[in-house]
Amino acid sequence: MMLRRRLPGSPLLFLFVTVFVDMIGYGIVIPLLPFYAREYAQGASLVGLLGSLYAAMQFVGGPFLGGLSDRYGRRPVLIFCLLGVSLAYLLLGLGQTLAVLIMAVILAGGSSGTLATAQAYIADSTSPEERARGLGLIGAAFGLGLMAGPALGGFLSTHSLHAPAFAASALALSNATFGYLALPESHQPDLRKQISLLRLNPISQLRRVFKMVNVRTLLLVIFLLNLSFTGLISNFPLFSNVRFGWTATDNAFFFAFIGTIAVVTQGGLIGYLQPRLGEVRLLFGGLLLMALDLTLMALVPSGWMLYPIVGLLALGTGLAIPNLTGIISNRTPAQTQGRLMGGIQAILSLAMILGPALAGLYFDYIGVSAPYLIGGVLAALALLAATKALMPGPRERDVRRA
């Protein structure tokens, strides 16, 4: 039997590097996906449909992979995801037809259980008091990868539009090798559940997580929050190109700027602010920023103004998502964290199925700014739902006073 050599160090450091390198690959490709699609058809609708297809595969694969990590451990699932993503990016680089592009998107979406499994790993490895900070560390790795990825993709795209995909494939493959050699298992055998694989479908997972009464409204917040901006990720390169004439390279460096804000927020600010203000206040502040800045994006008259506005939007997202996920995780038993994160991944994927397609349709048939105005309304609804779930009612206030 071949022994696996373990490298010394903190598991959280290993996980940080795993998510960081994975998101570099993602950040390289996603800002360029609209330009890949434009080789075969014009209009925002095809880009939106490709984003929805990616999310549909996430909707199927995320809960299944999250449940598998509860049964077999986090480490093998992470490695499997990275290998699948590497193959998907390779197909994207080699593809010369729309059919190959669709196959690459399907494989990338179906293998994208990395974030949900990494979040479950954090839940295994941290105390309830430190969970939001640990999830913020994953968010920082996420943002740092998105910061470095678009910059690298923008540089590589000056040589060839397909060169970034090959680079992303190589990074994902090297990351899978790193995880095989270095990442220890976090989910102990005595906590694993022998759940039937047939029950790991997204519908069953959604039904089970929505039976958790104490987090049901917060799961609705997750859906509304992600529906407010998921379509904008795929739509933004088209928006900036039509409104301000931005190129693929302009968009790549802009995504790098957004990643920088995410790193500062989730890697530093959350750790400083969370003990002082608490998860609930940071969540409310983040949701309020998102609602305001999505609306302002629709009204911005000059391209340079997108930097401060979207910078504040990234700040709001960085405050809201880790704290919301931490609140939900702290209300859930340890042995079902993988299934919970898989269920959350299904909710995110459902939002991503609807978001890109709707954003593309709004863009083509209502107006260039319509996806951003509607996104602001949805973020405001998420804020109202979070207030209902987390603010004490009259009866609870009376009990606290007593």
C-alpha cells in the first residue's frame, strides 16, 4: 500500500491554499466566458443560458458531493472536484464548437463542490465562536483567487483567448495533487453517516434543509441574496462593454479589484469587526450596502465610478455571506454540516440557474440597467427577511426583560 506523505502545518492553511488556487482558475475563465460564447452567437441571452446551465449542474452536483463528504470524508471529495474542474477547463481551451463549450460548462458545474465541502471542513475544524471567522478565511481565499485570476487571465488573453483556460486547467490539476499530498481529513469516522446515495439528490436535500425550522427563513435570505447578484457576474462584461466600451482586459482587471476588496473584508475586517459588532449587525450592514450599491450600478454615468460603487458592493457581500453562513451553521448539528452546506449549495445553484438567464433576458428585452435595478430590489427583500428571522419579536423581548 502506498503511504500518503503529510506535510506539516495547519489544516486551515492547507484549505486556504486549496480554495485560493481553485479560485484562481475560476477567476481566469469566468470573466472571459462571454467572449468565448460570442464566437458562436451574439446577445446576452446565450451567455445567461450558459451561466444557468453551469448552475443547473451545480444544483445537481453540490448536494450530492456535500452528502458524499458526510459519508466518505471531505478530503476525497475536494480532490475529485478539482480533477473534474481541471478536465473541464482543458475542454474549454481545446473546444472549437458550441457543443464542446457546453460540455465543458456541464462538467465544470457538476464538479464544483469545492466551496461547499471547504465550508463543511471549516465547520468541522472550528468552534461555534470562531466559525464565522473561519468561513471568512475561506472567503478571503476565494477573493484572493478572484483577484489574482482575472489579472492573470487578462494578461494571458492578450496572447490567445484560449490560453487562460489551459492555465486554469493546469492550476486545478496541481491543486488536486497538492490536496492529495497535504490535506488531512477533518470529518472523523465516528461522525460519518451511511446515507443512501439515492437520497443525495438536490430535491431531497432541499426538503431536508428546509425542514430545519430555526434556519428556514435564513435559507430564504441566502436565495434572495444570491439571486440579486448571481446574474450580474456573467452579465457585467456585457454591461460594461455596451455602456462604457470596456474590453475583456478591462473587465479582468476590474474583477481583480473586486477580489482585492473581498480579501481585505473577509481576510481582515471580519476578524476585527465580528467580536465587536457581532454576526447579526455585520449581516444587516452588508445587506444594506448590497441593496444600495446594486441600485447605484444601474444609474452610474461614467465607467470610473463603477470602482467605488462596486467596491462597496464587494464590501457588503464580504460582510453578509460569511456571517449569514456562520449563523446558519451554528444552528445546525455537527454531524450534518456537510449535508447542510450541500443544501445551501443547492439553494445557491437554484439562484444561479434563474439569475443569469433572467439577467440576460432583462438586458436584451427591458434595458441595459434592468438587471441591476431588479438586483437592488431583491437585496432589499433579503434584508427584510433577515430582519424578520433575527430580530426578536415582542414576546421574545418580554422574555429577555423577565
